[in-house]
Amino acid sequence: MSSVSISTVFEPARAERDESRRPPGAQRGHHLRMTGRSSSHYTRVARMAAHHLEVEFEFAVVDDLLALTPHTFAGHPGLKIPVLHVGDVAIWGTEAICGHLRRLSGAPAQVLVMPAQIDDHVVSNAQELVWQAMQAQVQWRLGVSIGKLPPDHAYFRKVQASIEGILAWLDARVVDLLERLPAPREASVFELTTFALVDHLRFCPTVDVRRYAQLCQFADRWANRPEARLTPYAFDRQPSPLST
Ligand SMILES: N[C@@H](CCC(=O)N[C@@H](CS)C(=O)NCC(=O)O)C(=O)O
């Protein structure tokens, strides 16, 4: 039995297409399917990237995050989302998916700056911390919210301390970090992931993100962008305790 619902919400490219951004025919002939959940911050990064890059895709929802078969996760052997299918080819990992989408879109590098383009160790450190906090949020959600393990266990106290430490570090530097990113640019994976992390902490409050004023201001600004407005966090179908 498949737990991937091909409810196939078709997510068209943004209406205000700027044809100068990509060569005519980019993406032509490729059928794209993104498998994930609307409540998943990694999935949101990939969906925002696709919308920003004006790449059309079909969105397939995974129903059971605790399933133990790759089949449930669109063939991902590590049982993770998101997965991007380009025809029969599967791409795993949010960063790789963003890079693949950018190549498919034909957009130049400054439309979506990838971590590999960053030549600044402070920004690279910041990106590493954002990925780490996103994974810590998954650990907490799977362990405490879903697995009902005790939040005061030493393991989860460390997970929480790690998220708080990262948020404090980022909060003290986010203004500087944005200036250090390559310019001009339209967007970057660093900004997409930082926004998705902060907004996810509002949606599923593992820690009180309101304590981090600079990060909240950054997230408030990003929340107005079309790719953010098109991908709000939500629990797909019936609210499920299995959502992260
Ligand atoms: N390194 C992966 C991590 C993806 C990830 O952890 N996704 C979460 C959903 S937000 C997930 O699949 N959780 C289920 C699990 O960890 O078992 C990526 O970059 O895509």
C-alpha cells in the first residue's frame, strides 16, 4: 500500500514571469514531482526555490512519516522528504534539489545563490548552523512530539540547547550575514533556509523564537515574498501527530 498520496496539487510558476531570467524552453519536456509535506521546513525550502525559479511541479504528499519503507518516501532509502523527481530521476537532499531546480530553470547564479558559491567562512558557518538547527528541530519533533519521549531527557535537553545556541548566534549576526552574501542577488539558499527555520519555529514552537528579534524581523520581511506566501506551513489533510 502506498502512503504517498498523489493528490497532485499542481503548483504553477508565478504569474509575474520575467522572461529575461531564463532561456525560452527551459524545463520543457521535464515532468517534475516534489514529494513532501506542507508542514516540513525542508520541503518548504525546495518548494520556495521552485516557485522563485518559476519551475512548475506537482506536489505529492507523504501521509505517514513513521513508515519504514522507501516506497512511502518516493523511493528515498533514508526515509526522508523532500524528494524531487525529474521524470524517472530522483534527487535527494534539499540543497541538491535547489541546485537542480536552478539548473533546470536556466536562471543565472544570482537568482538563487547556492552555498557552494559562498566564499566567506562566516556565512558558510552560518549556513551549517541553519542546517543543523533544522535537523535538530526534526529530532525534537520526531522524538518528543511524535515519539512521546520525555523532553527533559538529557538527549532532548541538548537538542533544545543546540537550537537556542544557534538562534542566539544567528540573531546577533543576521544583519551582517545578509550584507556578506553575494550581491546583487534575488535570493539565496541561506535566506530560504533561515526563513523556513524561523517560520517553522513559529508553527511548531520547540523554543520561543520571539526572543530572537533580528531573526523575527528578517522572517517577517521574507514572509511577504511570493514564494513564501505560496507555501504556508499547514498539516496536510487531517492534522496528524506524525507531522514534522
Ligand atoms: N538532509 C535532508 C533532511 C530532510 C529531513 O530531515 N526531512 C524531514 C522532514 S522536515 C524528514 O524527512 N523527517 C522524517 C525523518 O527524519 O524520519 C535534506 O536536506 O533534505
